[in-house]
Amino acid sequence: MSGLVIFGTRPEAIKLAPMVASIRDARSAEDVGVVCTGQHAEIMTQTLNSLDLDVDENLNLMQRDQTPMEVVERIIVSLTERYASERPDWVLVQGDTATAFAGALFGYLGESTVIHLEAGLRTHDIHEPWPEEGFRQEIARLAGLHLAPFPCARENLLAEGIGAESIQVVGNTGLDGQQAMLAQLDGDDAAWLPDGDFVLVTMHRRENIGPRLEATCRQLVTILDNYPDLRILWPVHPNPKVRSTAFQFFGDRKDRVMLSEPLDYPKFLHAQRAAKFVVSDSGGVQEEAASLGTRVAIVREKTERPDAVDLGLTRIVSADASGLVDAVNDFMATPVDPASVAEWRALQGDGNAGEAAAAALLKKIENDQAVRQRA
Ligand code: UDP
């Protein structure tokens, strides 16, 4: 085997799929292994059904109520048992999850070249989001090639002393298949969406579960009171603590609030495009919704996607959503600026980021091989 792609969660699968397809076009199948750690179980199966991403092995490591420490430990042990003897030349990880961190550490300790897709996103606060900011900062210390989705990510890496020659801005692979995915559903009637104007809600961040999530639900109740024609669509994350809070507040508000299972990826894109606005603590949703012309109230203290905030497409409303009412009043009163949406899309590349990322990886591996042969 020459390379190993390691992923474990929904956003990693979505953002790796276009890049892996391009790598596989260029290399023989035996050359590239794709392993899923199974950090997310149910929603991963659903996501993979919508994507063109063939997985060679699923390690099925998810356990109920797992902590990040346990996940990292299980992944390191399992990858070592299963793949250390194959000594991959390169290991590709994406983003900021426990899987990405453990995969990068596995690659680094096995002397593989670590390639990091979606490198350089920063809030500069290792507790927000936790543990993702710590994971991505550590991955940057281990990676030999940093594939940044937009220019400010490159600036962050340079400021940390990463050499310019190992950074490439390739664009956001998350946007690559977006239009094709949406086209899959464009012919369908949208009967499954709430009638009229609706707010799309997603909440899953570990550091927000508990009092912050309850405070956010109270703010959402106020929004429903303030705007009697507005409905909520909330595809609830499978985390039992998120589910119990969502159902405790809205389980008996079926007239106005649709609590659903997580939506498959094309349907979720469709919902982001159709929503009046989005309320979310997600990272990827900030990118996607804003690219589709829908504004996002970010239920967090900080974001690693400041350009969308500067363009007026996203707004931080605090992790307890204390700024939500003001943000919603603005979102309801003012239209989205199409020029800002176009600018945000342009910052994330031309929709061929997967190809650019794969080309950068293959070039890096060729160069490394040439250097080894000369030595
Ligand atoms: N997503 C999905 N179905 C849902 C909610 C989200 O397919 O019901 C997708 C969404 O389109 C985006 C990704 O999941 O591409 C975001 O993942 P998540 O919010 O779990 O993680 P983050 O981006 O915060 O790391």
C-alpha cells in the first residue's frame, strides 16, 4: 500500500470524498486504502449512502458515551494493529476530529508523510471549539503538507511558523459536489419541508451540551413567540444528551417545530438553501449555508471562518445564544446580499478543490520519493 486515507465522522467523509475520487483516478486501487474508524456510527452509514466514497475497512470503534481520550486511544491501538506493518508512504486526514488527530499521530510515528486537508482553521482558543481546536493545532505540527481551504487559513499557518512551501490553498472540497447533490433533489417536491418560512437548527458541539444548549432552546422559544408564522426544522444529532434536551423543549410543539432524524446529505443541503436562516454550532454548516445564500446564527463564542462573518453572512450569537433574538430581527428585516454570497463562494475556490488537493498530494509524494531515491 502506498497511502492510507483515515476518516471517522460525517464531515470528514463529505469533504474527503471528492479528493479521494481524484486520487483514485490517478492511482491504482491497491495503492490507496480508505479506512473508516467508525467514530460516528449511524450517521456515517447514512452519509456514505449519499457519497461516492468506497471504504475498504470500517474499524467500528464507536462506543456509547465515549470520551475524546477513549476514542483517540482506541483509534491509535486499532490503526497500529491493523496498518503499522503496511508502512504507508502517506496518511491523509481531514479537519479536526479525534480520528484526524489520532490518524495524524499514527502516520507521524510510523514515518508516513501526513497530509492534512482543511488545514489552518483557527479560533486561537483551544477550548472553543473543544477538543477540535487543540486537535487541528496539533495536526499542523505533524503534517508535511497543509491543504488550506481559503486564504486566511494559510495566513494562520504561516503565523505559526509553518513553511510556505508546505502550504497550498486548494479551496473547500465541501463545495465540490454541492450543485450536483442539489440537482438530485430539484425535481422532487419539497413536501417534507415545513410550510412557509422556517429556521433550520443543528446543534452538536460537545462544549455546548448542558446549560448552553438549554439556554439556546429558551431563545428559540422566544423566536417562535416573536414570529408566529415561523417554524423550526431541527434534524437532531444522535447524541442522547442533545436528543433529550431537544425533545424536552420541543417534543410537544409539533405544530411549529419539526424534530427529525439527521437528514441525508442532499436533503440537508436542500433544507439549508430553503431555510429563512440557520441556527447552528456546526463548522461545515457555516460554510455551506452561507454559500447557498442562507445566513447563519453561530451558537458559539468564536468561529474559525471569520470571512463569512465579515461578509455579513454569519453572525456569532454566543454559545448560550444570548445574541440570537437581535440577529434574527436583522435576518428577518434585511435581504441577503448576493454579492457577499458570491464573494464567500469565490474565497472557497472554483468547485474543483478535490482535484487540486489530490494533485498537491501526488506531487508531494513524488517529490518525497525522489528525495529518498537520491539519499
Ligand atoms: N449534515 C447532514 N445532515 C444533517 C446535518 C448535517 O448531512 O442532518 C452535513 C452538513 O451538510 C455538513 C456536515 O454534515 O456537510 C457538517 O457536519 P457537522 O455539523 O456534524 O460537523 P462540523 O462541520 O461541525 O465538524
